[in-house]
Amino acid sequence: MADFRWPVELQHGQVGLRPLRTSDGPEWSAVRQRNVSWLRPWDATQPPGGDPGAPTFRAMAREMNRQARQGRMLPFTLTYGGATEGKGKWPLVGQLTVSGITYGSARWANLGYWIDEAWAGRGIVPTAVAMAADHCWFVLDLHRIEVAIRPENKASLRVVEKLEFRDEGVRPAFLHIDGEWRDHRIFALNREEVGAGLLSRLS
């Protein structure tokens, strides 16, 4: 039986996932500004004539949490205890969002993520993806988790390769990224393929 409660906090070792909060605005903006060139090639953008979306971080966080309470997404802040601590809490080093949650006969969701370049390559993102995916399978009772990655994004490809996601090929012009419609490789795993879960696979 699925458990659709929100907010949810997940932790494994020094890697944490907690709800994105309106109060995260200054810290989130500082990390994003510091990583503009690192993140821009992979950032979603709106096509001409598209909905411009939330005008501020606060509005974005509120809308994401509203959808989370409806069981449609999981907007997580990615934290890491090995980073320099500030104000008595683990600092924000990225974001992980489970979106497009679909129930009924499909029971699937899409998972996306980004991380501060300073903390990339340390196993933080694979651990976060494993935690979130396991939560989706074993708590939300979803069947399929999908990750869409631009073929040029080598750092992100290493994450799904490490977790042994199945490569399902390229979808042409799949998402509007960095100002253009971009091809993406689709990776997925079904619940029956992961045994005890991705965290156990990592360990």
C-alpha cells in the first residue's frame, strides 16, 4: 500500500534529502549563481510561447510543495554533511526532484538532479538517486523510475551507469534545454529489477 505523506526526509550517511523550503531561497540562489556555467547546458528552459513558470524562488518552492502534497512530485533539497557546515545545519549542495508521478496502471515517475560542481564526483548524487528511487518503489509503490539525460552530459551519465539503469535509447528533441529542443537518452529501472533496492546495490 502506497504512503503518500509529504514532507519526507531521507538520509544515508552524510547524504540527505529534505523538502525544498521557501527559506532555502538565499542559499539556493547562491549555489546556482556560483554554478551558472556548470549548470546552464543542462538546465530546462521554456520554449517560445511557453508558460514562464514561477516568477520567484519562493513561488517555485510553494508550487512544488503544493504538488508534493497532491502526490504529484517530490521536490528535494540535496544536502551533504561533508561540506562546510553553516548555521548548525548541513548545507545545500544541489537539488533532486521526482516529477510526473503517475499512478493507476502506469505507476511511474521521472527523476532529475543537479549538484554544486565543487561536490560533484564524490558519490553524493548516486546515493541521493538511490534513496529517492527506493522511496518511490518501496514507499510510494511505484513500478518504474525514469531518468532523461542529454547524451553530452558525461557526469550525469556516470550516475545512471553506476546504478545500472537500463539504457532505452535516444528520444529526439525530447526536452527544451538551454534554449533549444534537445535529444535525450532515456534510462529506466522497474521495481522487479532492483531486488532489495539501489542503496543495497551501492553498498
